[in-house]
Amino acid sequence: MKHSFFLRAALLPFMPNSIANPFRPPPGHTSSCHPRSGEAGAVFALTNAADDNQVVAFSRDDAGKLTQTGIYSTGGQGQGVDFDTQGGLQLSDDNRFLYAVSPADDKVSVFAVQGSCLTRIQDIYGGDQPLSITLNNGLAYVLDGSVATTGIRGFRVQSNGQLEPIGNSTIPLSTLIGVPGTVLFNPDGKNLIVTNKVGSTIDFFEVDGDGKAQGPVTTTASSGNRPFGAFFRGDGVLFVVESGLPILTNAAVSTYDVGSTGALSAITKSEKNQQTDGCWIVVPSSGKFAYTANFASGTISSYSAATDGTVALIDGIAANQGNGSEPVDLALSRDSKFMYNLLRGFGAISGHQIQDDGSLKSVGVFGQGQGLPPDNGASGLAAY
């Protein structure tokens, strides 16, 4: 179980030598892209390798099956152990650009996306150990997770996808030792939340008309232990998965109504799934379901979600990924028909078709032995 601070290895040393610079041919292994005919979408996974952090690209067909099409260097360094956050690899809303963090040398890399093919167009300093990124309405905020500088750092997203810093400093969280789980814009882009696993709190930031975050305006106690990943439904209801550690089989989902002043009111408090170490969460576009990936149990759990924001467990083991699979990031296809799960332990990606009743139908496991390192820290997944 990696997500408990009692159990994690010590952080690697980080080199603060990232700088913004124009595109240059990326170092390390990069393969030519060979998009497939009839491509319905794509899935991208981040290796987080310490020597050369890379994005492994897959083409998606209409049946949800994946075929690897390329491997692309970020030009940065991963940390070799997983991020312990949600959101290290993000697509823009129009799927034209992909944003990847490289925490070991403080970089964020930007790729232009064409089908499942990528072209790196920018490397920029992302703060001290960037671990997660969120985008909305021409803005991007990066979560910096080092012990020295835990906070968020803002950027404006240019029309060409590149990032321009808003100021030159990281805005601190409510605590330096919170071990943050994710940074996330609300749907209208006027607010941000950050989950803090240690201390079990959620920070709320306001974003002004110039894109500058203010706060944290409020800090709210989580309904359960160690809030980790989060997801805003289109109506603004906040879904948060709680790892529940150090207690076993204590993973849960809570939902919140988020007021404009930062008041978080719990709707459902810690709906348990009898799994261990729930860390990542997604909500399909229908808003009727939610899914969590449970690292230690090697499972995906499914929940029903009502229009009033209440959730109820459907199946604690909606998908069993296998012993040693170590499921981490989740990502949805653009139509929410398919859901993908990065299996850190196997160095692979599993795919599931979401059924009308919320159950999951496997479409296969992909990419094993094709560039994703098994049991060595792969973190970050994005899909469309």
C-alpha cells in the first residue's frame, strides 16, 4: 500500500533547474507515430521514469481496444515512484493539447495532439515538484508537492496551447505537510480545490477575473480519512475519494455541495466500498455513476449518483484488476462510453465499457511490455 505516508519511501532529491524554452528535439527514445485508420480516439500514459519521462500513446478504436502508436519524451525526468496524486497528465477540453508533469526536474511539458500523435511544443518551469495539473477557460494551475513549497502555481493557456506564468510564485496551501492529492477547477473555472491527505482537509481557492487564485479562502475537514482524488460533476457537485488509510477496507466516496464563498457542505459522507486505498475517481458525463480505483485491493468500485448529489455503492469489486496490478489513474473516452485504468504493477492499461446499469465490461488489457514500466511508478493517464 503506497499511499500511506507511513509506508511510502522517502522522496527522491529534486533538481530545480527547469526553465521555459522553445521546442527542441526531445532527448531519449521517441518512436514515429503511426495512427491507425478509423481511429476513434486516443489514450496517453506517462511512464514517470527517472532517466527520461515519456508519454506512451495509444490509438482507440470504436470497440474501445487500444493499439500503441508512439512513445514521446517529455524532455524531463520523472521520479520513479508514482506521483501519489491525481491529474499528472491532462488533455485540453478540445483535445488539441496534452500537458505532462515531470516532478524530478520541475517541468511541465506541452504537446500538440493530432489523433494519437504528439509533437512537443514547450517545456516550462512548473514550480517545485509539479505533480498535478488542472485546466479551465484558458487557465491552468499546477499542484507543487515538495515539502519546501507545497502549493499551486497559475498559468494562462495561449491559443497555441503553450503556458504563460501568472506571477512567479507558488501560492501556499493551508499546510506544508498535507501531502496533497489533486488540484481541480470547478466547472465555471472561478474556484479551485486541493485535497490534503495528511490532516484530511480540502482547501478552497477563489480565482479572480485576471486568473489569479486567492486563498485558501476556506479549509474544510474531509468526511473521511485521507481525501485523495476528486472530480467535479457538470452541475458543480464535488466527488472525493478517500483512501481510508491506515485502516484497511476503509476506502470511501463523499460528495459535497460547494458554495461560492468556499463553504463545503457534505451531501453523502464516506460511502464505503470495503476496499483498501481508494485513490482515483471519475464521473462519466451522464453524471449517474462514479468509479474509484483502489490501489492496494487491485479493484475498481462503482457507485450510483443521484441528481441531488447523493451516492450509493453499486459494487465494491466492479472490476478485479488482479493481484499485483496496482491500479492508479482512471480516464474516460470523450463520450464516456469507455473507461481506462493505468495498472502500475503490470505496466499496462485496462479498458472497460460502461454499461447502462453502471456495470463494467472488459475490453482488454493493453500495452504490457510496450514501454510502460511494470511496478516502477507509472503515473498519469488521459483519454478522449
